[in-house]
Amino acid sequence: MNLARAWVRRPGRLAAEASALAVAVVVAFPLYWMVLSAFKPAGEIESTKPRPWTTSPSLDSFRRVFQQQEFGRYFLNSLIVAATVVIASALIAFLAATAVTRFRFRFRTTLLILFLVAQMVPVEALTIPLFFLMRDFGQLNTLGSLILPHIAFSLPFAVWMLRGFVKAVPEALEEAAFIDGASRARFLWQILFPLVFPGLVATSVFSFISAWNDFLFAKSFIISDTSQSTLPMALLVFYKPDDPDWGGVMAASTVMTIPVLVFFVLVQRRLVSGLGGAVKD
């Protein structure tokens, strides 16, 4: 009987697996084409009959990328911006999520609603007001003009997500810690922080991707001082309307993707548990 049920369920399982495989192929194909184009010689890239393979792989595109004197500087700037945004937004979101979950204060509900409203506003609609704000504070052409907006845009999502993790920690655990003589600060950093760390990792992934791939703010706020530009701006070096270097664009995009993949590999286990905790809440 159990074997018969297994056979009945198997077609549905096979359909689900086939659908998942099809979605994975569709999602992975642009990445495959980007890496393939980075290794193709110029003649194959510009061919009117593109092929999903190459018989003569070449590293010329990567050589042109790394020969750019400012490429390393752009890479370092992107690391600084992304790392600062991840660390700052995680710490601030952790404290804010703890405050709105553990404490009752006036306008608490209003504050949570404002977090949701902030998520609904398109980033493009705020770019011009942010430009004038950064100009008035003298932050144009600095990495601060990229760090501060990304922290602000990362916080609403991070706070809402971390609320579930903080709420999942029993209040009895906090009371037991206080009875044992632990201060609020010690409970916060030595007990609560490790328990919600998977949630911090999950929110940090989204913060990292947003800051690392940002082009809009980098293009809008870094106007004259190219030494403060980030890695997405390096793509413009190879993209010229009259004669675009598609091999250089694809090679630079491939190099730009590697840190994101490395970050995902490093936090994979924590990310899965973090998202699981968020769904459970």
C-alpha cells in the first residue's frame, strides 16, 4: 500500500523537480553567457551567429580589465562601502529590533508603520532629494554619500526581519539572566546577539548585494572625483556608445560577481537557518 502511494506521489514530485530545474536553468543562463562572453575572443563576441560555447577561450578581456589603473581602486571602494553598510546596518537594526520588540513606548506602532512605508518608496524617487541633501552636507564625491543612503534603505527591512528573531527568544531567558546578575548590556550582547545572529546574516546578505551592485547612487553622487567611484562605475570604462568593448564589460562583470559568490558561500549555512527562522515567525 505504501509503495503504491509512493508511485502515485512520484509524478507530482518529478514535475516539481523538473520545474525547479527549469527555473534554475533560466536563472543561471545569463550568468553562464556573461562568463562565456568574458572568455570569448573579440571576433566571436561580435559575430552575427552567436554560439553557446567557444573553441578558442581567451584571457584578453580580463587582461584589459586588470590593466586599468583605477580598477583596483574601484574594487577597494566597493569593499569599503559594502562592508561598512553591512556592519553598521546589522548593529543598528539589531538594537532597533530589540527596542521595538522588548519595550513598549509611545508611537511604537507608528514607527513600525513608517518602516513599511519607507520600503514602499522607490529609490529613484528619492535620488534627487538625496543629491541636494548630500550637497548641503558636503558629502558629494565621497564614499559617505554612498554609505549613508544604503544604511538608511537597508534598515527598514532589517528591523522588520529581526523582530521575529528577537521575539522568538523567550522572555523567561532574559529574566533568568537578570536573576543571575547579568546586566542588560551583557544579556544583549552575550545572550541575545548570538541567538539572533542567523537573522543578522540573512539581512546582511541583502544589504551587501544592494551596496555592492549599486550604480544609481554611484553615478549620481560621485560627479567629479573618480577616485571615489565604485566597481559598477568601472563598467562604463569599457562601454562606449560608438565602440563598446563587450568582452571588457563581461570580464569586469564576472570579476564583480566573484565577491558576491564568495560571500554567499561563507554565510550559506547561517543564511538558510536565518531565512528559516524568519519564515517560521
